[in-house]
Amino acid sequence: MSKQDDNKAVVSRWFDNFWGKTCDLSIVDEIASPDMLLKYSLHEPRRGHADIKAFMTDFRKAFPDLHFWGTADLIAEGDYVVGQWDGGGTHTGPAFSDFTLGALPANTGREMRFTGITILKVVDGKIVEENGLDDGVTTLTQLGILKKA
């Protein structure tokens, strides 16, 4: 297998085990670098295993059915892998204040479904950076944080 194929395999495992229908946080220790940067437009950047695990734990408590899935083949070049995805969940859990533009009280019952593109940097089999651009306007509108004009 080529370096690009190896990197796509790492990212596929990450998407399935971290962002998929169920989350196994041991994947963070296994394939994320100790100082990995996780950065999405809806949330403050997170860095390192403990911070990334705390982010996902809180996100999945607030949205117990949260999950994302790929909508196109992964593209790889050098250390970078690009993925296109769709996903979301329903806010049936505790209050959630991790969105950069607002917070949700507990159990709003609001559903979010949105799309995005993520670029991951993989070095020596470890993810060192995940940068995503998501459809934040759609998400924040669905959750009632942003209001339509």
C-alpha cells in the first residue's frame, strides 16, 4: 500500500470509531498524536488527547444519537486526507455550551443535520491535525441559536 492508502486507512478508522454511530474513545490514544489539534468552525479548537476526549464525551451526552458518515471517497495527497461527510443528532441530553455562538439548555429536542468537509494531517500513522469546515449556519439555525431574518 502507498503512504496515501495508509493515511486513508487511518482516517477511515478515525471517522468510524470517533465520529461514527458509536464512539470508542480509545481510538484517540491509538491513532491521534498526543498534541493533536481538532478544529471546527462551530467549536473552539481542542488540543491533545484529554481535551479531544472531553469534547466528544460532552457532545455525545448532549446529542446521544450523534453520528457522521462519509458521503464521498477519501482523497489523499502527501500527509493530507480530505473527507466529505453528513451527519448530526438530536439534543436530548444535558445543556450544551460548546458552540462558539451560543448554548443550549438541557433537552431541547432540536435536531441538527448538516454537511462538511474535513482535512486531516497524518504523520507516521498518527493524526496530528483535523480541520473541518461545517455548515454552521444551518446547524445553528436548526438548533435555534441563530434566527432567520
